[in-house]
Amino acid sequence: MSSGGVVPPLTTHILDTARGVPAANVPMILYIREVDGSWRQLEAGYTNHDGRGGFLRDLNWQEAVYKLYFDTDKYFKNSGVTGFYPYVEVVFQIRDPSQHYHVPLLLSPYGYSTYRGS
């Protein structure tokens, strides 16, 4: 995950809806699906103090299927909470690499929701 003043082409924002706070320090991994259907890791990082993260600033963004993996088990354990979902995987397809893509995650110990943000 990169930092700095330039907005990366892929961003995320995780909100802990049970506690009403940003989900800080959530481990995240970005994968790309290869032609043979396997997944190749591109980048890994953590959400910042505001629950935000960005990817691909220094990578070649291309038309493909990607997967964001969020280690929710580690987040909940660090928060002193028992969760039901040990991880969340969000799979999405990029058809226009010139666009910015924002993939928010609304998270609670017993549920989650995601959508394409702006």
C-alpha cells in the first residue's frame, strides 16, 4: 500500500458499523486473477487510522478481475471482539483502467456489505 499526495487508482475505506468508528490497521491484500484462474498477489498493506487504504500507485492498472482480501479476524481480535467472518474477499472487475475505483467495506462482527463508491 502506498502513501503520499497522489490518489491511487484503487482505494478502500472500512467502517466498523458496530462501533461507529473507522476500522484502523486492517491487514489487506490485493490480488489479480491470472488467465489460468489462479490468483497472484500484487500488493499488501494496512488501513490507516481513518480506515482508508490505497493500492496500485506504482503498479500497472489493467483490465482484469481483482480480489481484495481483508483480514477481519485480526482486526476483531485486536479490538477485543469475537467475529463470525475471519476474512472478507471482494472480487471485482476493472473494465476501464483510466477510472478511479473505490471499494468501501461496512463491517460488523456478524455481517458486512460492500459497494462501488466514488
